[in-house]
Amino acid sequence: MAKFVFPLQPLLAHRERTEQERQRDLAIVAAELVSARFELQRVEAGVRDALDDLRQNHLVGKIDLPYLAAHRRFMLAMQRQGAVKAQAVKVAQAKVDAAQRLLAEAAKQRKAIETLREQQRDRWADAQARHEAVAADEVAMQMAYHDGGAVADEAEAGQ
């Protein structure tokens, strides 16, 4: 039996490789996003810890103004650092969104070629079935002709 050959198989393989590459790209930028979020959470935790320490230890009894001024400078620096980290998260999220769009487009292009392959395979299978049916009919006709000829020869011999 003949084997189905898809003429656009190299294109399909290229599209599959492109989709895999887009998946790797998405994984890389997703890891960057996770890292940026972790850094932002680390800064936020540092701010919370510093505020908790201030409330628990330095607002009772004698007020240490130099400490409070240093704490204020520290909090401003942490706010700036938090803003930078938040911006990094925003940029990383934009990269992830772009990578997801590229991956979706690559998957759509691959799927289009796969759909074409399935349609061509179905048409090929139908053509093969018709060809086999015609061949089977031909064999049946030849067998019937030979069997009919043998019956006619016996009838003539019997007369």
C-alpha cells in the first residue's frame, strides 16, 4: 500500500521548531518576571520589618531623633528601590505578554499547516479507498468473466 507523503512537511517541522523556540522564550521571560516579583516582595518585606522594628522598639520611652531621621532616610531609599522593582515587574510582565502573543501566533501557524496536512491525508485516504475499490471491482469482473467462460465451455461440451 502506498504511503502518504505531505509535501509541506519541512514547513511543518519549521513551524514546530518556531513554536518550541517561542515556548523557551516565554519560559525565560516568565522566569524573569518571577525573579522581579520576588525582588519586589523582598523589598516590601524589608520595609515591613523595619516598620515593625520601629513600632516595637523605638517609639517607647526616650525618642532617639537621629535614629528616626536615619529610619526616615532608609524608608525613602526603600520606597525608591520598591518603585524601581515595581517598574521591573511591569516591564517583565510586558515581556511575558509579548512572548505569549508570539507563542499563540506560532501555535496558530503550526495548527494551520497541521490542518492542511490532515485534509490532504483525508483526501489521499479517500483516493486510495476509491482506487482499491476500482481494483477490487476489476478483479471481480475478471473472475466473473473467467468463471462465466468456463461455464459456457462446459455447456458447449455438453451439447
